[in-house]
Amino acid sequence: MIIVISGFLPLFAIVSMFPALPSIIGHFQDNPKARELVPLMVSAPGLTIAFLAPFAGFFVDRFGRLPLLLWGTFFYGIFGVAPFFLDSLTLMFVSRLLLGACEAAILTVVNTLIGDYWEDEGRRDWLFLQGIAGPVLGAVTIWVAGPATELRWNGMFLIYGVAFVIFILMKKFLFEPESHAALRNGEAGSAKTENETSSSLNSPFPAKSMTQVGLLTLFGSALYYVFIISGGLVFNEIGITEPSRISDISAIPALFIIVGALVFRILSTQDNTVQLGSFLLVLCTGLTIIGLAKSVPVLVLGLVIQQTGAGMTVVTLIAWTQTKLPYQHRGRGMGIWTACFFFGQFSSPWLVARLENLTGTVQGAFVVSGVIGLAVAAMMFLTHVKNAIQRRELA
């Protein structure tokens, strides 16, 4: 359960700021670049992760999982709380970049440990549980962050102090996987571990597979964060400006991430193209409806569908990536996945801003993003049909 909760910390860094985005922009209204810089500040950790996660993966494979996880979580709390005491957009931006370094360590290690602690079936079960826990934690975070922002424009940053509690739990209960000790010492504790160790030591890094994983993860992540980062601006375009009202409208649809996690578990035994196409289909249908919404009921409908797709996105991409990696390369592989996912996070508001300039509204940017994603989903399903026909002909 500590692994499940820890995996939420990097997403927590974004979700907690969702209701606060308009207030932070308003606080820095004298800065002419605040409209673009504040959303980038929200996603700034993604830039640091994009650069540092591959290095984190190298250290994880070389020196073990827990040391990096513990230090990353402790300093996550330090840099997460820091903006509460700052009144400079530049310093806040720096603190968010440093937070990203901690997130690179946390996410890389957590996703690596999911592969270490459990086999394929167990991974699917625990990713499903992570998918259920995520929306509950996310809804609670949004529910707390809205009122905290109304009390003070940067009040929600105090919520990051929860990382110190998680750090204590990690230190007390988590353990280094046996396989790492076997690889490090050149010995194994069981016949099964010995066979796995020998296989891992002789296997080359799956560069071709990880290139495919990286490209699709980058694309999926950029779409995944379109609403998480820029959704508050859509509310403003529709006429909803109060942070607490944004929180109230968003909290219930956020629970539909649980439905997405359930859909992932149902589809987890299907072909990868079906799983990947499905999450893109649901996620991007929701984005398109949000972009077309002119009233709250239609907006909520789009939110429900988009959040269902969001519940499928991360777990589908992680499960797919885990199938490509043997133990010896798991840390580096998940480091690459993490880098691509959070480069998508950082690039998402920039892309939305460019599409907004092109279409004239944030909602227009949502529509374009959704249509592009639906086109890629169609390609996935066509690939599945083509592969099925080829298998039938060979049989």
C-alpha cells in the first residue's frame, strides 16, 4: 500500500494545483507573462523529470531501489512546501524544478518496484489497485486544495507536507528486492532467482521496444495532461471562476478514474493495440466534448468520459512497458518511460497555448487535441485488425 500511495506523489504535484491555477495567475497579474508562465510552473517538475529520470534509472539498477526512493521522498516534502513561503514567480519556478528531481527518483523507483515485487498477474492487480486509490486521493486533494487556495492564494502548498509521513512509512516497511542483491553479489537465493539472474545478465537492452514505448508515452502523456493542467481555464471560459466551485464540479467526475482502472483490468489480457487504442479513444472523446461544451451539464459529461480515460492511461502505459523489460534493465527502462511521460507533462501546456493561439480559445485547443488522439486510436484498432488477419492466415 505504501508503493500504491507513493506512486500518487508525482501526480499529486499537479492535481493539487488544479483549483489554484486562476488564483496564482491573478496574484501575479502585474507580470505580463503570468498567463503562460504559471501553467508552465505547474508542470515545471515534468521538465526536470524528463532530464533526470534516465539517470535515476541507471542508479536504481546499479545501487538498489530504496536509497534513492527515501531521499527523493524526503526532499519532495521540502521543495513541495517551499512555495508557501515564497512570493516570487521565479523562485517558485525553481522550487518546482527541484521538486521534479525528487519526482524523477520516486516515480522511477516505485514503477520499478512494481515490476520487482510482483509477476505479470500481480502487477496488473496492483496497478488496478493503484488506479482505484489514485482518484480517491485525487478527489480528496482537489477538495482540500480549493478551500486552502481561497484562504490564501498559495495555501495549498502546505499539503505537500504529507510526504514526510510517507517517508517514515517507507523507511519502516519497504525492503530491497532479493533479485537486486543477487545481481549485485553474483549469487541468488533460489533456483528461480538464479535463472532470472542469468537471463537478465545476458540480455541486451531492448532499445527498439523502448523507442516505441517512449514515443507513444510522450504522446499519451501530453493528451493526459491537457485537462489536468489547463482544465481550470476551460471553466473560466464557460464562466466558472471560483476555485471552490471548480473543485465541487470536478470532484465527482474525478472518481470516474476508478471506472477507468476497472476497464484497464478487464482489457489487461487483450492485445496491446486494443489496450492502447481503448484508452486513447475514451480519453480523447472526453477532451473533445469538454472543448465543445457550452454549459455545465455538457462539461460534466465530458469530464466523466475524460476522467474514465485518464484512469486507463497511466496503468495501461506502465503495464505495457513492464512487458518489455527484464529485471537487469527495469530501472533504466522505467527511467526512460518516466522521462517521456513527464516531458509530455511539461510540453502539454505549451502545446495547449499554441493550439489556443491557432483556434482562438482554450476549448478549441481541447477539440484539436481530442481529434488528433482519436485518429491515433483508430490507427491502433486498424493495426489490431491487420495483425489478427495475418495470424489467421498463418494458422
